[in-house]
Amino acid sequence: MLKIENLTKVYDDGTVALKDVSFTVEEGEFLIVIGLSGSGKSTLLRCINRLIDPTEGKITWNDIDITEASEGELRRIRRGIGMIFQQFNLVDRSSVMTNVLTGRCGYVNPLWSLINYFPRKDRERAHTALERVGIREKASNRADALSGGQKQRVGIARALMQDPKMLLADEPVASLDPVLAHTILGYLEKLNQEDKITVVCSLHYLDLVQRYATRVIGLREGRIIYEGSQEEIRRLTDEQFKQIYGEEAQRMSVGPEGIS
Amino acid sequence: MTDLEATLPRKRSFLQSFLSLLVPGLGQAIAGAYSRGLAILTTIATFTGLTIWTAAQRPRFPDYGLTTRAFLLLLLETAAILIFIAALHYIVRRTIAKKPTTQAAAQTVFIVLAILVIALIQQPLLDTILSEENQSMVYGLTLVFGAALTAAIWLWNVSDAGWVRRDYAPSMNALIFLGIAALIVLGSRVTQVDLPKAIREYRDTEIILQRIVWPWESAFVYEENNVVAEARIQAPCPPGATGPEVNEPREDEPWVIVTPTCGDLSERDTQGNIDFGTELDIRGGGFVPDQTVNLRWQNPIGNAFKPRGFGDAEFPASEEGTFETKLFIPDATISSTAQGDQIHTLIAIQTGEREFTGQLSNDMKLALQQMLVTIMMGMMATLVGVVLSVPLSFLSARNLMSSIKSTLQAFVGGVFGLVLGGWLGSIIAARISASYGGLEAMPLLTFALNLIFILGGALLLYRLAGTGLEWLGQRALPEIVAHLITIIGLAVVGAAIGYLLGIAFARGVFSITSTPEFVELMSPRTGAIGAAIGAIFMAYYGFRRQPFDEITTGNFIYVFVRVTLNIIRSIEPLIWAVIGIIWVGPGPFAGFIALTIHTIAALGKLYSEAIESIDPGPIEAVQSTGADRLQTIVYAVVPQILPPFIAFTIYRWDINVRLSTIIGLVGGGGIGFLLIQWIRLFQYEQAGIAVWLITITVAALDFVSAEIRGRFV
């Protein structure tokens, strides 16, 4: 269970990104965070695995205090939390295989990295992970030779290598076209349901939110302004959505039914 | 303001123009365009100064007051002329030349007219002021045009001031054009550009240039098929001396017989009149028939010359290959300290065909060898420089360093640990090295030991003391004690830094103006003052912050390494070479040191900038998997920086080989050293070989490095 209490983040330039945010995520939930650009979604996700240090507040995950974790503890915490990014954040000049294998960094001895060594088991695991996202044949390609959708699948495979109990997805489909968006979110849903991985995901589009979320949090200017269960969000009309979300809310034109 | 407003016609402000007439740029500044006004003022002040300075350069013209007055007069007159011509131009444009084409032509005519009129009218004025025929032409014209251009800028500034508004700035093209023209006119005088001289004296260069351009004669060994015979003569002839034995005619080889073999030298007085010495009978045989025989006189120290004016020194051999002639002993100079018999040699020589042997001459071998030394010097410096600059570049990359943070408390503990660890490390290293004889016995091992123990000890204790103190402060000590420890610790650190800076201040500043005794006297005092200031400052800082506030220690390291690299880099490799020569003596090692130091600084900067410009995304991604710092660098940073690193390394290798040829000039070894020696000995052919080798190497390197870079990037 992920528990966030009174989380506040003020950047060095004085920007208040998060203000007194509290919520909990139960095991196995597919939580979607919605909100405009700049509403604090990315900061919230990055605070959870301490890519960003929160200014105030407390984050506990299965009774481990993440905010107070030392460097060594943080390493163990982070390896249990996979993360995928809007810009995929692959190392373009490295092979797909290497990119996926970096997911094991939290488990292997850091000194092995000097000779770029990963145990045989990890390599096999990488092949399995790539197979799961359907791009095993791309293993030896350079990452920058892939298309956007393939890159995000590599990103998922990399997160899978961590054996994660939780996945943070920072707008995973914002750089992809609608059809691919469903494919990628489909993978996340599968992981959520089959592997019981908790997913915390930020998204933009209402029908994607309605389709995948088991719970929704709405952020606006760093504060939580909406919390809704699966049923509540499914009943939401466009008008209500706009009220929560601001005027720029969009509905995506292609649903999973539309493409088949 | 919209674009439409900007194009609207405006009213000219006469007040601003008037102000700018008095003080250039003032009108613009009043209108709110401060930097524009300042630029105009600086420009006009600079050109005024340059023009006056140009005039004052004349050795017979030391009176600056007169120059300034003359210049002001010049300025006013030329301004008047310019205004007059501009008015004329305006009238012509309004009445006669109304079509664009004729207007353009008129403009050209008026510019030419302005130049001519200014030159013609102002030259007499200058002549009367300067009154020196020879140089007044060149200096005078420079002065006139400098003044004219300055006046033109001044007038432009007056007109410009009328139009400038807070929200509107007209084009500055005219200022730029006039400024460049003035720079060329005045600059050519300041740098003493003299085209006629360059043309006049080119011919002297030709002979040297020829040798440099085609030096290959001396690059190879030629066999000379000369027919030579020698005879020995003693001169002067002291009483009782008989001289060397007289030669006998020989059968199979050329011979020459001189009688007598002992005689007196000719003497030449200061007017060049010659008092002839003993006349020699010279007979020879065994030479090639009908071919020219040359006589050479070789003095006792081995210098040979053609004895002109002492008899026939160049004549054909007979049909039998013999000759007979007479020659006075020439006025070969003999060292006044020479002792014993002075034996000269007469050489009869017939120059034969020179034969190409294909062997490299010693000079060529030397040049090739030194070229190799030079190339290796550049490569070694690059390799060592790369190895050392890579870690430094990581330390001076802001994006990597700014993530290194620690609490104030840990920082205080860490600094003390650092010093203590370094000190303990040095003691341990000294103990160990004493056991095998120390620096004298094994210098490299000792060096390595010291490095490992001091660095290792410092880092280890930094970590231990830092985390230790932090743990104590958080878990064991009351908050007030922890805060107190932080304040005291910071004060001590501040005092230490302040003390060092204070002493450095005394050494640096007082040593310029005062005696060493004074520096010795003052440095403890400035040190104490610095320590006090540092302690108070840092204590106050510690007081204001909480002991567990985070500070970015990485940024301290970043700033420190960056500044150090920048200082090192701004000192030219030539200067480093001079330092290297003082350090280890002339030779390739000094050059290597110079190049390496500069390479470390230059590559450190280039590398760190490459690191700073990488995509932060992959770093974030790799960190989020639980990777530690090393893994993040290996998997997220290195792949991204590899291409620019390779490109910069090859670029630097290229530069280093070029520089290593230059560094030799100041004594850094290699081909440059050879080149400057040959030039100083006037051996231009050999110098030509060096120049050719350098050119070929640099061109080849250029090509190769471009190829490699093209493949990698």
C-alpha cells in the first residue's frame, strides 16, 4: 500500500508544484492521475521514487518510509518500482538489449557495470520481457532505430526487468498516436491484472481514463481537486470532466472498438 | 508597440541632436537608449584617441597639446566640409538628380568629392602644423581621413540622436560602415602597414624563399666526382724554418707542387692596399685535359676561400692535363693566439658531375627523427591528457555534480575527515616508503603510494566523518549541540580558507610593490584578518541555516574544478612550455608537459560541456531502476557522450601535433627546435626541409582526423 501524506514540493525557483497532497493507493489498483500540463502530475510521480526530493510530507510504501530512505535503502526501494516515461528515455545509442538490461541495475553489483556485464539469468529474463511486449526480434537493434510505439514497449520491458511491485507511468502515451495508446495501456492493464502490479499513471484523455482506471485523482495547481472510483469516472460526462480538468479536456476519437 | 507604429514618420528631436553635438551619445542616452549612447561615445572617443596617437607617433612631434588643438581644428574643418558637401548633395538630389539611377550616381560622385576635397583642403593645414616633408604625406593623410571619419561619425550621431526614442532605434549601419573605415585607416598606421616597402624589399626574400621552397638538394647525399690535389705551405715563415716537404709528381692521380713551401703572408692595410707576400710557383698534373682548374686557399683552421687578386686562381688545364701558374700567398688571417707552425693548404680542384646516391643526408635524417619525436610528443600529450581530463570533466559537469548533496552537518564532518584522512594517509605513505628507501630509490612507487593513501584516506574519512557526524547529530545529540557543532565547524573551515586567501593576498599583491621582508611581515597579519573574516562569515551562515539543511556540495567541486581549468586553459601552451623548460630543461619532455597541461584543461572543458548537453531523460530512467552513481554514468551518460568525446579527442590530437611543432621554437624539443636552430644559423635549405616535413605532417593529419571524425559522429 502506497500512502502519501501532506506532500508538498516547492522548487528552488519558488514554483509550488504540489501543495498538501494526501492519498493512498491500494495494492493492485490502476490509479490514473489527471490534470493539465503543469498541474504537478510529473512531480507527484517523481516524488514517489524520489527522482525529485519532496519539500515536505511523507511517502510510505508497505510501511517503508521512502522520504527518509538513505542512498542504499533508496536503491532497494527504487528497484521495486518500475517507471515509464512520456519521452521513453531510452539511451538511443545503446542496443535494445542493453536498454532492457539496465532494468536490472538495482540487483547486480555496480562494479560489474564497468565491464558491461549482466548475469546469464538476467539476459534470459530480458529476452522474456521483450517477448512479452512483442519485440523480441529487435533485441540487437539500436534503440534510436525503433518507432515510438516500439520504444515505449522497450521502456515497459525495462521496467519489467525490475520485477516491480508498482509501476509509475508518466504520460506513457502522450507521444504516441491513438491506436498505439491503446496497445501500450493494454500492456499496462495486463500487467496490472495478471501480475498484480500496482499502476500509478498520469493521462490526458477522458476515454482512456474511463477505459483503464480503477480509481482517478484530479490535480490542479498542485492540489487534489477530484477523487473518483471506477464507477464514478465511468458515469462522468464531458461537461463534468471539463469542470474538473479545465477547458482543454479532450476525448480521443479512436477507441479500441473503433480500430477493430 | 505594433509594427505599424514603428513605420510611422516621426518628429525629429532637436534638443537630443543638440545634446549629442555637445557630447556624443548624450542625446541617445536622454532618449533612453543608454547602451547605444555609450557605444557611440566610446566609438568617437576611441577614434579621436587613435587619431591623436597616430599624430603623436611622429618622433619630432612630441607636443600633445598642439596635436589636440590641431586635431580639434581638423575635426571642425572637416565637419564643416562634410556638412557643406552634404548640403550640396541634398540640393542636387532635390533639383537635378531626381531619378533613382542618377541619385545613386550623384551619391557616388559626392562621396568621391568629399574625400578629394578633404584631402586637398586639409593637407596644407597639416603641412604647416607638421612641417616634415617625408612622412607628413603618409601620417598627414591618415590623420586627415581619421579626423574626417571621426567627424562623420560625430555628425551621424547628431542626426541619429534626433530620431532615437525609448521604443524606437534607427539602423546603425552607417555607424558600423564608418567605424570599419576608420579602423582600417587608423589601424594600418598603428600596425605600421607599409605596402610599398613590402614590394620594394621582396627581392631579398626571394633567395631565401627559393631555398625553403625547394630544399631537397640538401636532403640527399651527392657523390662529388671532383679531381683534387693538395699541397702544404707554411706561412708566416719564421727564421730557420724550411716548411713542409715539397710534393713529387705522381703517376695515376692528380698532383700539385708548390715552391717554396715556406713564405710570408700578404698584408692588407685599412685602406685596402695590399702588401704582397711571397710569390709561389705552382705546377700541377694528372687533371682532366682542357677543363677549368680552380685554386682554393685553406688556412690553418680549415677555412677555404678563392684567393682573388693574388694571381690567376681559375684557368684551364693543358691538353696533357697539366698547368703552371704563380700566386702570391694571400692575406689569410691567422689567429693572434695561434702557436707553432702555421700550415696552409693550397687546393687545386676540377669540379666534376655531382652524382645522386639516393642516400638521405644527415640533416634529412635528423629532421625525420625529430619529426617523429614531435608527432609522438603530440600523441603522448593527447593520450595522457585524455586519461586525466575525463575524470575532471565529470567533476566539472554541472548536471552530474548538482545532484551531489549533503546536509550541512555531514559537510562539516566531511571536511574535517578530508583533511584528517589526507594527513593520516601521507603519514602512512611516508612510513611505507621509508622502508624501501623512499623517493630516491623508487620514485614512481612512492608517488603512487602517496597518491593512493592521501586520496584514499581523505575520501574514506570524508565519508566516515560525514555520515558519522550526521548520525550523531540526528540520533544522539540534542539539536542545539548539533547546531553548535555545525557553526563552530563552519567557522573553522571559513577561518582556514580565509587564512590561506589572506596569505595569498599578501604574497600576490605586496610582492609587486614591496620588499620580501615586508611581505614576510605582513602575510601573517593579512592571514589573521582573512581568517577572522572567514570565520565570522561562515559562522553567521551556519547560524542562519539548520544543521540538517541540504547543501549542494557538488556545486562547490564543480565551481572549483571549472575555475581552475579555465585559468589553466587561458595560459597559452607556449607559456607552459617555458615553465616546462625551467622545470625539466629544454627537450621533448618539456614540450610534453606543456601540451599535456593545456590538453587536460581544454579537453576537460569540452568534455564537460558535452556532458552538460546530454539528454537528462535516460539518466532519470536508469536512476529510477535503482542504479547507483557508477551504473548511471556507465549506462546513461557514457553512451551519450561517446561520439562528442571521440570527436573532441581527435580534434585535440590534431591541435597538439600542430602545437608541438611550434613549442619546439621556444625550446620544447622536436622539429621546431631544429627549425629555429637552422633559421638562426641561416641554413635555409635545412630549415626548408623542416618546414616541408611539418607541412606534410599537418596536412596528412588534417585529412586523417577529418576522416576519423566523419566516421564516428
